[in-house]
Amino acid sequence: MDKEIFEKSFIEKLDKNFPELSKNFDFRFKIFSEFNTLIFELNKCLILELNRASITLTNHLLERLLKLALIYNESGFGPTPLEEWNEKFGEPTKKYNSISLGNSIELCKKKNLITDSEKNILFNTIRVLMRNGFSHADSTYILANIPDETPMYVGNLKRPNDNLKEIGVNQKIIPTFQAIQMESFAKENAKPYFHFVFDLTHKIENRIIDKK
């Protein structure tokens, strides 16, 4: 493929999406500075309409956010002499770094780092649809509301006047149609999902600061 094709596509998407999404580059975290490069990378995916990549990277951001929230909530934040970093972060990292998403959601709620409403969204919607659907490549729940049988029609280009034959196709089990539906879902949900997690990051950071 020619380089010019990529350049044309990139420029078109940049011109189309940058005015709306450029505000996502204007942020300053007081605790979660680790996310600076990650959010820049994620926003570039959104600008270029790399929607499945964006959702998968937002999943990573969310899981890391909840773990870091638990770590910083326990270790504290602010200036610490370098020789004390191992002691400061050692035990909290050991405790929280490998826990599952479900456990991190529960613990963040228990420690008042997220609200009841946020917990319900994270556990019942995002964990099932976004994380399982993209990071685990399980389309089951995303395609659950699609009918088990969709009418499609078969004809013959050599005999266009012949009657079309109707057949029933289950899009939920056929890889080609699964891919089409997942692409459509990603296009519709990539931006609102990122904005939810982006806003949640600021909210959790402020809650940690307020607690300390």
C-alpha cells in the first residue's frame, strides 16, 4: 500500500476529529502522572478513529487506574525521599498489583474511591461488555440482543431474473458477521467509554486528595 494513502487518511481524520478531541490533551494530574503518555496515545487512537484499539487501551487505563487508586490510597502521595520509595510502595503494590478487575472494583467501593453508581456501571456493564468483549475477545454479551436469525437473500448474478432465496443467518456465531457487529459497536462506544474513564480518573484522584 502506498504511503500517500495513509497520509491522506490520517490528515482527513485529524482535520475532522481534532477540534472536538483536542481538549482531551489539556489535563494535569496531581497523583496519576503515570497516565500522561497513555492518555496521549489513547487520544491519538480516537482522533484517527482506531476505535477497537481505543477501547482495548481504555480497558488497560481503567484496570491500571483502579489498582493505582488502591496503591496510592494506602501508600499516600507527595514528595518522598528516593531511599524510601521501596518501603512506601512495596507492600501496597504486592497487595493490589495482581488482583482481578472485579476485586479492584469491590475494594475501590469499600474504600470510598468510587460511588455506588460508578461501581454498578463498572461491574455490570464495562467489565462484561468492554473488558470481556475486547480484551478477552468474547463477543457474547455485545451481540446478545441481535436476533438469533437474520433474513438474508441469495441470488445468481448470471440469472438476475430468478427469484431470490431467503435464508436465515445467525450473526452471533459466524466470525465474519461477528467482526462487522464488533466494529460497529466499537465505532459507537469508543469515545463515550474513554470519556467515562477519563472523568473517573479525575474524580478518583480528587477523592484520594480529599481523604488525605
